[in-house]
Amino acid sequence: MFFELFKWWYGLGWLEAWRDVPRSIKRAGLEFSIPPLLENLFAPWKQLISAPGRSIDEKFRATIDNLVSRTIGFFVRLLTLIAAAVVISVNAIFSLVVAVIWPLLPLAAIYFLIRAFTG
């Protein structure tokens, strides 16, 4: 049984740790819905659009309202994209670190057990 665990840990387990790196990046990207955010980057916030009226004053007010709505939508989506970039970067670094130290984890466990019993 110990040999099977050893065989899995340094075989399929380590391979899965490396395969999980791109999977975790893709999963984080899907959680933030990056393609729709990029497609609608300049769309009005919550689709709030003012219809222009008949007078020049109403048309000017509607234009300003629509510009403010688009500006708010842009900044909210931009901040979400920045947060997505940070989360994806941290996720990628963490996954890479796990994949790199994967073969050392059993050795670290043995080392700490020896240190615990030898004082």
C-alpha cells in the first residue's frame, strides 16, 4: 500500500498538480466572466439610458446622464478586471508553487517527524 501511494505521489499525483495550473487559471477567469466584461466595457451601468427629449436642454441632460452611466460602467468593469488579474496571478503563482514543491512534501513530513521526536 505504501508503494502504491509513493507511485501515485511521484507519478499521477505530480502530473495532476502540473495539469491543475492551467485549469485553475481558466476556472478563475470563468468565475470573473472576463470575456463578457471586455465585450461590455463601455456599456452603460445596469443599462441605464436616458432618452433624449424634444428640447436642447433635455437632449443635453440625456447625453450627460448617458455619459455618466457609461463612465460608471467602465470603471466598475475595469476594477473587476483588475481584481480578476490579481486573483488569477495569485492563483497561478500558488498553483505553480504547489506543483514545484509537490515532490518535497513527503520528505518535509519525514523531516518534521524526526525533528519532533529528536527534540
